[in-house]
Amino acid sequence: MSSDHCGKEKKDFKLMGEKKTAAVEQVLGEKRIVDDSTDELMPHFVRANQEMLNEIGGEVAWNALDEAAQRELKSAMFQKLTADLGKDAFGKLSDQEKALFKLFIWVGCGCHKDLNTVLGGYIALSKFWEENGLEPPILLPNKFNAAVINDNIHEGGNNDASSTAARRAIQNSSRGAIKATKLAGDILNNKNDKSGHHDQFRLWWKKKVGTDFTFPDTSNTRFQSHCQAAAALIMYHDYFVEYLEYAKLRKDKMRFNHMEQNLWNALHDIPTQTEFAVLALYSQAVSHPYMKEIRGDPALNALYLGPLNKKINSFMDRIIEDPTFLVGENVSYKTGTFDGTPWNSEEVVEKINKLAPNFPHLKPALSAFFKGAQETWKRFTSEYAPGGLIDEATEEEKDRAWMPTTNDVNEGALGSFRVMMRRQPQLTLLQYNARAMFSRNNTAEFMEEKFSDNTHQYIRELAREKPTKEKERKAVIVQHTEEKIEVKETKKRNRVVKANQLADRIAKIELIFDKGKIDKLKADNLRDHLRAFQKAGAPNVQSLKIRAKVGDIKDGIKQAIDLFNEGKWELPPKHQEDCSGEEFSFSDTGSSDDWETEEEVNDK
């Protein structure tokens, strides 16, 4: 099984492995039933039948069942018998035959390995600045967070609420190369054709640079797009700065919008440019040659990539220890790429080494990135670990279990589906699948050769039935959703009813201002009295939790009484007439369910 590395796919692999085991036992069991003589099988049938009778309570219970129930039990008995015979047959196979039947291997997509490795490296790079006490890349907050931060700056940080909001805005804002490349993609090559600069940028680039250029597709999720974008921004830095200035001046108000200002700031920030360089160098040293290796031969078996993965891991060790293989006076592709093949773009490597004096922390940043990348690489190539299924599989088993090196087929199919649904949103999933299979399976040629008039008529009749089933399927989905909504609304109504009942009960409570009587309150009566003091406006108990310890609640109420006597708070008009509390009942009439329900209401 080949897939990406998410937990759901690994869970599916486990479930499919269990289904395969069950299928093997079923097939071997059925073969026993066909091949073995009646005399050989009879003891098994008798034993299975007796076990079934014992489970339901004997022959008397069996005779009391109707015919349909008996058929169902017999069917289950035969199914279990077949599986048991299969298990017995499997146990008698040779070790080689067992290994063949048990062969079921999972391997992760090579593209996803590289994608996640870059992510792991970049996370380590993001931590590098703070861990070493260095100035991090410039903050690139969104428009809302930037306004909050600027307001706090203008107030001089004297307003506590404003300072808290500003800290929260900073925590929720991003910085660094990945944020910058995403901004550049959104501005210059937005996935929405109606947003961004698009043709304006391409026409300017053609005139100024002399080549056709489309900015890497970071606005969508594309493999290697951020590394390619980083390489472009570092290679053609001055052109991007010039273009942004051009885009600003052509506007009526001649000023940047917020996204353009953020990109402008990133292009003039040394730490951010340093991160651009790190991403670009990693892609030249690892990503590009790795993709070339795994995508070069469509017949390459993913199960034979173990040595390649080890080679990349060793190369990362070398760069971590000595980044001068990528940044230095004698940089060469022979030692700068993991496989010793020429750079994907020699110009990018030369440009970065030319700019290296401007980036004082480039080498340690490069080591930090490769260290994080290596840790992630080991985790995402764990299926090749010594002693694992792939490592212990023979060449024959690997050839039998051939798998592609990437998940491109599935990813491509998903991409095609999204494009088609944008063009024809009314298309059903059934119609899309039919079109895809029609094209992929060369169905037109098959129909031309094999179909008669009667066949065409049958297909048309079948096609008229299918949309009805599709409508039924959609109706079931809607019905299921409506049922879930009804359950939620019922729970909400019940919570409101209980909350109202609790509020009515609290409203009837007469506050007690006798500390001795407060000490006698227990359980729900004590909690209800706390609620009553909170509702009356006692300032010190407003933040006191209903689930607090009994002693804390009593101390809080007593303090509220003291504050009341000192004139620190007053009762609302409703309580002015009688504050004696003589009519308050000390019996435990409340229900623990009630105060728990109010907590739930407050949480909501």
C-alpha cells in the first residue's frame, strides 16, 4: 500500500492488513471445503454445529427459533467454520508460502517525505534565531493584527488592555521566509484569477528581464513551491523590489496595500533573506536531485529506496558538521549535492555565495535547518528501518509488492477533480467518476468494437436509474445532517430549561448575613447561596467557582458579608426589605445535576 504519511492512511493500512488476513483465511478455508472429503470435513461440521447450539442454549432453544433466525445462525456458523479451516490450513503451509500470503507492506510517498522534511527543517530554522539570541526575521502580521500592534506603540504601551491585545496579536502573527513566499505567491500568482497581479507582473517581467516568468505557485499547495519561490526572491531580489515600486506608483494613491508592504519589508530584512538562502540551498542540495531520482524512472520500485534514504541521511550529517560544502570558496556540486550530480540551478548557488557576506548567520542557520530536516527525514523514512518489513523482504517479495515511488496518481486525480468541479460545479461525483473512467480505460474504443444496439439501449436505461440513486444518496446525507441538528437543538433546549429552573430557584433564596448560619450550609444549599451572593453583586465572589472547595466558598461568602457590613456593596432593591434569611431552609433540597448543568451552560 502506498499513500501519504497522515495518521488516517496508516490506520487504513492496519485495517486493510486485517482484512487481507481474513480474506486469506476465507480463501484457504473454502479450498479445504472443496478439496477435502466428506469424512475429513464431518468432524469439523459436527463440532461447529455443537458450538453454535451451546451458544444459544441447546436444541430446545434452537427449535424455538423461526426459520429465518435459524438460517442466519447457520450462515454465521459456516462463516466461522470456513475461517477456522483456513487458519488450520495456513498453519500447515511452508514458511515460504506463509511469507507470501502475509506479504503486505506500506510505503510513504517520496514527495511527501521531501515536503515534510522541508517543514521540519524550517521549524528548526525558526527556533534558531531565538535560541541563539539573534534578531529574528521581521514580523509580517495581517492587517488586523498590525493595527492592534501599531495602536499599542502609539499609546506607548501604557494601556494594560492594549498591551495584552498587542502581545496576543504578535503571538498570532507570522514571520520569516515561508510567510514571505506565501505573500509573494498571493500577490504575483494568486490561485484566484481575480486576485493578485498576474498578467501585469508577467508583462512587466518580460519587458524588464526579457524572459517569460510565472511566480512559483505558493498560493496553492505545490511540492517544492516555497523553495523555488525563495530561490527566485534571492536570485532576482532587485527586480522584485523594482516591480513592487512600479506597482505602487501606477496606483492612483501611489501606496502599497498591506500585503505588498509586508512583502516589501521582508525583501529588505536580512534575517528573512537569510532564510530565503537556506531554503534555496537545501532544494539545490537535496530536494531537486531527490525528486529527479524518484521521478526519473516510472518503473522504479519504492521498496528499493532504502539505500538512497541512507545516503541522504549521511549527506545531511556532513552539512550539519560543515556547511562550507554549500557556502564557501570551493563550493561544487560534486560535494554539494547528495548524489554528486550538477546543480538544478548553478546561478542560484553562485548568487547566494556572492551575497553570503551580507548574511552573517547563514552558515549556522544552514546547519540548524539541516539538523531539523534530518530528524524529520528519519521519522518519515521509518518504514525502511533495519528489521522492518521492507528491510527483511526478499527481492522476490519486493518485486511482487511493487509500488510507485510517489503518490502522484492519487494527487493528480484529486487535482483534476477540483479543477473540474470549479468549471462545472453542478457535476455530481458519480458523473465525474464516470467521465474519468471513460477516459482512462479507453472505453470509447471498447464500445465501438463490442457494443450492439441492445447494449447501447441497456446502458441508457442504466444511466437513467443512476441519477435517482445519486439523489437518494444526497437526500440521505441531508437527512442525517438534519437529525444531528435536531439532537443538538434538543440538548440546547434542555440546557435552557434547566438553566431557567436554576435561575428561578436562586431568585427565591433570601440571603443570609449570619456567619454562623453560613457554616451550617452544605452541598447544593451552599452552592446556591454562593450563586445568590454573586447575583446580588458581592464583588469578591464573582470569580469564585461553583466547584471550589467548601471551605473556600464559605470563606468567600463570609468575606462578602464583611464587605456588605462595611458598606462596600449594596443589595439590589429586591433584597432590601428582608435580609434576615430566617425563612431560608437548610435542608438539602437542591440537586447536584442542577449546578453541574449551569456549569455546562456557562461553558457554552
